[in-house]
Amino acid sequence: MSNDGGIGELNGELNGILLAGGRSRRMGRDKALLDVGGKPLLAVLLGRMAGICGAIVVSAGDAERAAEYRQALTGFVADSETAGSVPDSVMANVSFAVDRYAGCGPLAGLHAGLSELPDGYAFIMGCDMPRLSEPLVRRMLAAAEAADADIAHVPDQPFHSLCHTRAAEPLGRLLEQGEYRVMRALEQLKAVTVEPESEEERQAFVNLNTPEAYRRFKEQ
């Protein structure tokens, strides 16, 4: 992850949401708990997000899963040579949210996370996305602020995106109406799209949805 421009600038402007409430049907086991370098992927992602985010909400779906994730994170301490460790100082800024619209998929998780954060933009990441592109996040934030947009995202990619907390209210209305499709819901918001400009930015959209994808990732 590039630090060009200084992490602190982003850390002062962004909070974060890690969406981890899915059922992982295609993987066959909880993607957030996949082993990556001896740590659960959840821990790796929180460590990376902490570099650009202040408060981070793990949108866990339900209270049982939130408790499982808290337990999984226990014991991970700072390690200056291992990217993705989760020091106590990071965990102090991590909270867990449960869906207010149970069983309604990732849109409900996004709504739950946005509803827990103070006013402003949040970086949204899926728990199956093992890479983070800081340069792309910077460009998204600049584009979102310039357009006063509700959301900034790569075309056809709803996550590894930025969303303003003011979107929680209209997303809640859509959930009330039975609209659970993320991309369809985002069409109702003021959006700005940002095209990836480098391979590093494109790699941010690798996801570990299947055992085969996970195997390929571990072999790299």
C-alpha cells in the first residue's frame, strides 16, 4: 500500500466500514476468518484499514457473528514487520454493528455501518477483498468532495468505495420497500465514478469468493 501523500491526511477525513455479514456460500466457510499469513483475513483488513480510517465499524450481520469475530481478533498484537496486525490502539477504534434489516444482504450491512458512524465519508470494504489501494481511495475522496457526491466507486464495483453517512436514510427507505440489490440502490444516490489507473488499483478488486480464488491468492 502506497503512503504517498501521508496517511494522516486520509486518517483525519475518513472512517471505515468492513462488510462481514455474508453467508460465504460459494466459499463454504466464513471468508472473514480465512487464514492469511497466520491471521484471520478480518485482522489483516482491519490493520490495513486503520492506516487510512479513524473509526472502523465491522458490519457483522448479527450479534452471534459479532461475538465470534471479537473472539477471533483476541491476541493479535502490533508487529512492525507484519502488515495487518491489529494493535490495541486500532481495536480501540473498532466497533461492531448488527443489521437493522435482518437477512437483507450486504445493503443492510452497509446501512447498519453508515448508521453507526459520525457525519462524513466512510471507506467501504468487503471482507473478501484482501487488498487496499490507498492511491485509489485518495482519488475517490477528491472526486466525491468535488462533486459533493453521496458515493464514489469504480464502475460496476459497489465496494472498495466511499459512501457518505447521509446515504443511510435513503438506503433505509429502499430496504423498507424491499429493494436489497446494492448496485440498484446505489443508482438512487448521487454518485461519481473513478476509473482505476494502475495495476495496483485494479488489484484492489480481487476477491476471495471461492476456494479456487483463495488458493490462487495464497500461491502468489
